[in-house]
Amino acid sequence: MSFLKNIVDDSKDAIVYVMPIDPQESNNTDFKIVYANVAAHTLLVSSKNTLVDHTIAEIEKLSLIEGLQNALQEVFESQEQVNIPLYAALAEQTGYTYATLKGNGEGVVLTFLFNIENDILKTNAGFLESANDKRIINEQELAGIINNSVLDSFNNIICYVKPTYDANGEIEDFKIEYINNRMVEITREEPSLIIGKTLLEYYPQNSTNGVLQLLKDCYTTEENVEFLRQYHFNDEDFWFSNRAIKMNDGIMLFSKDVSREKEYEEQLFVQNRLLTEAESVASIGSFRWNLAKTDVKYSDNVYRLFGYEPNEFESNYERLLSFVHVNDVERVKKGFRDAREHKGRTDLVFRIVTKTKEIKYLNTIGECFKKDVNWYMVGVIRDVTQQIEIESNLQARNAELKRTNSDLEAFNRVASHDLQEPLRKIQMFISRLSEEEKGRMNQKSQGYLEKVKSSSDRMRNLINNLLSYSKVEEVVELPKSVNLNDILDNVLDDLGERINELKAQISADDLPIVNGVQFQLEQLFTNLISNSLKYIKPNTKTNIQIKSTIISKNELPQELSLSNDVYVKLQFLDNGIGFEAQYEKKIFEIFQRLHGKNEFTGTGLGLSICKKIVESHNGAIMAKGKPNVGAEFIVYLPVLI
């Protein structure tokens, strides 16, 4: 029993054995302390005075534990185990969180246990703590007071093994002499089924995983051995942190289940690996800086951003500044100085010169926080070189676009005034000449005059259409709810003379309400219907149909990239001369004409204007045609429902 004495005396769990003052009395009010280990004395008395022979009521800290006396009486009578929480002050001061009471023959074993959750980081630090001031008790006294059930209150697996020898006197295995009941939680086997077996009989892998050799070394050298190993029981994997101690003629093995910690460790490894990969892909790195010091801790990718391998240069503030472009050094110093003084946020973009003399733009974002008495800054360093270059190119393109828009505005001024004014005079003098010289000009001269008049009319139409095209996106009027039925009525009224002249038949479905600019939508309908009234087949009665269908985004043609959920599909169909399929997209290009100017009037801008109007309303327009069969123009507009 000498190993048992050492275990109990050296345990960091406080162990006290008490016996009732009068075992025959069923309503005992107090218990006498028969034994207490070193940890119990440290916990319960402030001096080196012994606890032994004192009653529970005489020990102040024990008397403050609510319900302890009643619990002791209950456990003594039932010989079962009860857990009771310690009073708050004692738990907070010592780290012990609850006491386990377990009946043991003529008394009760009282064990104060550490908070395992708070102690979890000490997993690999060992399970025994030596003490200089030990109360000496011989093993006969200890054996008479307490039996092996004390070890069952421990949170670790405790196993005592003795060596077995081969014919040559060499250690070949270790026989299990004792194991506490904590093993049941892992293997689901009672200790009685394990005791008596050797380590290799019970778990053959102890030979291949190196445990057997470690125990041999511990026994022969009498040096404590600590190791971490994985075991497999009942289709589950377990990790144990182990400590082997040479004790008398055997080895005491303490094993703590750290499977959860190992799982957390593996998860942390995976997360760190993912973070490292993510930093590399995103061209970012991270840092942590104790503001009271100059050293800065960088992630591996920070070094790579500077063109180096991890840890290739000194990780401190001054070394960082040595990479900064000479024109940005003072600004960077000021940014970090302000952040350190005010404990605020820093967000800097600056240039660096890498190991290969390449110039990069970096964005550093840091946040300050306080831990204990120290202030820290944590943050990220991001390579924004490509972003800066893109923004620079974008600014250059924007400047070019502004110049282009300025030229277009100048053209609009010229077209609206400088070109139209002489054109009005040309048309005015042509009109006067035609009236005053009517009847005096010969037929040939009259023909020349008509051609001049026709050309000037075409020029006026062209200028007006160009102005309309260029100003579609400059509309000041805000979109509003527009009833397309009203739009159609207005357009048919305006085109009434041409419709009557051709005796054209126009039919339309009931049209929905959309969000748009009314005069632009009227221009859209006018251009599309006028187009059908223009390109008619000879000796054929013109027939125009306008169909309306509400569709969802999923029903749109695949080639269209529109964002709204619901659209109206408008189909303008006619039975005119149509066009070849190869022109279905080309027909919307500016100045695009499919016929000669002498065959049909027009400037080639009408359908281009339609396309621009539809797109300004977040819609799309398409065309289909067959020669001598007809044309179909399909308009998709977001609809209000």
C-alpha cells in the first residue's frame, strides 16, 4: 500500500477522511477528522496546524459549507456518493468548485476537486504536485482508514503496473495490479476485468506505439516520463496525456483524457491553415504589436508581401519603416504615432520597395485594444497595387469620358443652333424661290429645286434625330407610373393621318403600367409603329398587332442580363417587307439602313433611339424578321404589379 500513501499525500485534490463522533446516534451533528492530506491542510487551515482530531464544526471553512453536516450523515448511512458545491468565496479563492462525499466503511471520504474546465490548459503539465510539508502516516494506518475507492474520486485514470520478465531476466511486459473505475467511462469494462492482464494482453498496440519502451525506461532509470498517445476503444479514438512514475516495485501511470483538447487543437490547426491559405490567395497578411515594445509579430504572408520568405527579416517597427517609400515615410510614421497616442484606428495606404526593388501599394488597417496592463494593435496588411492601378486607369478613362462628353455637348450646341440656323435660311429661301418663280422655271430647274428641298428636309430630320439620340440619357424628368394604354392612344392619334391614308388595321392587347418617362415611351411607340407604316408591301393591306404578356425573370431569353423580377413583353408585329435574319442585331446600330434612301425615307437613327430609350428604362429590345413576311420587334420593360 505504499504507492497508495504517496498518491493520496501528493494529490492536488484535497482529501479528508471523517468518522462520526457517535456511530450509534442516527442524528449526529458532527464528524471527527481522522486523516487529511497535504492539499487539505493547505486549503482548510491558514497555518501548519493539523486538521486531525478536530471536528467539522471546529474548522471554520468547513462549517461555512452549506448542508455539509446533513450530507455527511446521509452518505454515512447510505454509503453512496453525493456532490455538493462549495460556497462562493472558497471556490473563487482556491479554484476548488465542489466536494465529493463517498461512504467508506466506518466513515466518509471527503474530496475537494479542482474546476477541470479552468485547469484544462495544464493538461500536459503533469498530474501530481510535490509538497514540502507532508504529514507522515504509515501505510498500515492509511490502509485501515481509507481503501482504493479514494482513487475513484480522481478525474484521471490511475493504473499501477509491475514488470514481468523473460527467461533472460529482461522486462518483457507489465502486469496491471490496479486501475481505478475511471477506465469504465472509456472502455465500458469494469476494473476487475482488466486487473491481472498485462499491458500487451489488454492493448497489443502498446508495443508498436512506443508506450512499452517508455515504461521500461521509466522503471530502469527511475525518471518520470510524460507522453501523449492515441488509443482506440469501442470504435472511438481517444487521446491521453500520460505521466509514469516509478513507485516501489512498480510504475504508477496517470492518464488524462484530452480528446476534446486534441480535437480543438486539430480544428485550430485546420483553421490556421485555412487562414494562411486565405491570406495567400487574398494577398493579405496580419500582425500583432505590443505598443510598449518595438517587436511586431507578422503572419507568414506579410513577409511574402515584402518579397521575403517567412522570418527572413527582423519583425520590428523600424524594419517595417525601412521598406516604406521615401516619399511616404513621414506620413506612415505620423499615422502610427497618432494611433499609438490616441489608441485609435489606423488606415494607411503607402508604397513599399520590395526585396526585388518592385514598388507595391499596401493598405494597413489596425485596431488598438487593451489586455491586462498592455495596449496592443492588431490588423491586416493588404496588397492593393492592382486596385490602385485599376483606379488610376479608371480615373484616366473618366477624364477621357469627360472630354468626350464635353465634345458631345459642343456638338449638341452646334447641331441645335449653329447648324439649324443656316438650314432654316436655306429652307426659307427655297420656299420663296419656289413661290416667286413658280411657272417661270422650266421643268428641269423645278426638279433641281425639289431635290434641294428634299435634301434640306432630310438634313433637318437627321439633326433632330441626332439630338434626340444624344439626349436620351440627359432627361431631367423623373420616372413615374405610366399607363401604356394612354401612350398607345396618344401615338395612334398623332399618326392618325398616315394610318387612314394606308387604311391600316392596328390591334392591341390591354397594356400594363410601367415606371418610366412618358414622352420617351411615346417616342418608342411612335418609332416602332411608324417603322411598320413605312416598310409596307405593295398591294397589301397593312396589319399591325401589339401583344402584351407578363413574364418572370426566369422566362427571359438567356442572352439578356436583366435584374428585375417581373417584365412586360411587348410584341410589335407587322406584315410588311421584313428583313433578313442576319440583320436582327445590326438593325439597331446608329446610321444603319437596310434600304436605299430613294426607296424609303429615314436617317437610320429611329431604331437606335428605340434601343437607347428601352435600355434607359432597364429593359431590352430585340428584332426578328422574314423577307416579304413581316417584322417583329420585342420590347421587355420592368412592370409595376
